[in-house]
Amino acid sequence: MTPTPEPYARLAALAEAERDHAVAGRIDELRDVQAQRAALVAALPAEAPESARPHLLRAAAAQADVTAALASAMRAARADAMRVEQGRTAVAAYRPAAPVAPGIAHRR
């Protein structure tokens, strides 16, 4: 007996939900959907029936969008972290010099 395409339609719908959450930056919701997808994939047979093809193509397209959205978010987070680090470096230049002798605080 060949499996029906319903689980594959569900897989495509989950991939599209992942895409929507990734694009919107809803990481907690994205993780929930990813867990649902992982459970569904674990229950699928090793080889999909031909009737699943359109659903798998939808899922693959949505997954490519998820990957692109997450890569873009990572680049933005990295840029933010670099700006914070550069700001720390700039602020450190205004820090008073160390005391002349250990244990003696600089007074103004």
C-alpha cells in the first residue's frame, strides 16, 4: 500500500509556516514548527510516493526561503554585535588612566 499525500501536504504547510515565522523574526514560533516538522519527517517512509512530489517541491521552495531569511538575520545580528564592540572600544578610550601606584585611587 502506498502512503497518501496528506502527510506531505502537511509537510509543505509546515515548511511554509516556518518561512513565515523566519521572515517575521518569530524565532520561538519557528522552533515550535521545526519540532512539529521533525516529528512528521521521522514518521514518513524512506521513499515518498510520486503523488507527494508537488508537496515536496513546495516544501523545498519554502525551506530555501527559510534558509535565506535566517542567513540574513544572522548577518544583521553579526553587524549589530560588531557595532556594540566598536562602541565599547570607543568608550574605553575615555576611561581614566590606571592609578600611578597600586591601591591608590585617582582623585579629582
